[in-house]
Amino acid sequence: MSDLSFTHLDPMGRARMVDVTPKEPTHRRAVARCIVSMQPETTAAVANREVKKGDVLAVARVAGIQAAKRTSDVIPLCHPLLVGSVSINFEIGDDHIAIEAQVDTVDRTGVEMEALHACSVAALTIYDMCKSADKGMVIGELALWEKTGGRSGVYRRGGDVAATVTNVVQS
């Protein structure tokens, strides 16, 4: 079990931005995943590039990359980071699209929030582009799957979450 102290609170319980200036920059990576569940006809339309708004996965990939770079603009106590690389990949299933976001940096704090933000914005973009055909879509299972670098070391999620992106589709 991890330490349950909240570093974003000062001794009086007020929100604060954690001071990372004494830390040395190290290579850090985070991987997040989520799923957009939808009707099989919707996944087929996405796979065949038949969605009227355009190439859904291409637009979602760019949206996810932009989101990773702008995370500190949306999450109030998140540090602005120089993001070194972002990759967004998709796996199309019969009734879902699985999304994986990987973010790398060399900095004083981790990129977990950037990976989670990228994954969620990519999912929201898929929803936005497909909502006219399928209003019943559900975005779920957003989770951090891996984190490396920094003082806390390596974290890898166990097999307890139903969706695992293993055969990633490059599109």
C-alpha cells in the first residue's frame, strides 16, 4: 500500500503546488488506457473510414497529443512539463475502440496526468465524431497502466482491468 499523505496540501490543508525544484530531472514514462464502447456498426464505420466527419482515429490521435501537451492548463496543480514524446494507439474490437496513450519526458515530475489526459481527450474526440450515429457510446476503464522513473520507481497495473491493449493498430 502506498503512503497516503497528500502532497498537494500544505500543513493547514490548503491546496498548493508541490515544489519539485530540488529534484533532478530523470527520464519518465506513463501509459494510460481506456475504452470507448459502441455499436458494432459504429466500430465498422470507424474502421472503414466511413464516418462523415472524417478519419476518426487520425483526429483522435492529434487531439490526444495536443491534450498531453496542455495538461497543466486543465489540471490546476499539475506542473507544466516539456513533453518529449506522445504516442496514441488504437485497437478496434467488435463493439469498442481501446485507446493507449504513452507519454515520455525528461523532467522533475512524472507524466501520469499527461497520459491520462491524452487518453481521455482521444476518447472524447471519438465520441464527438461518432455521436450523430451512436448516442449510446460509453467511455470507461480509464486507468494508469504503467509509470517509470522518479523516486517511486516502476508501477505496472495488474491484470484486474478487463481491457488490455495488446495488438495495437497503427492508423
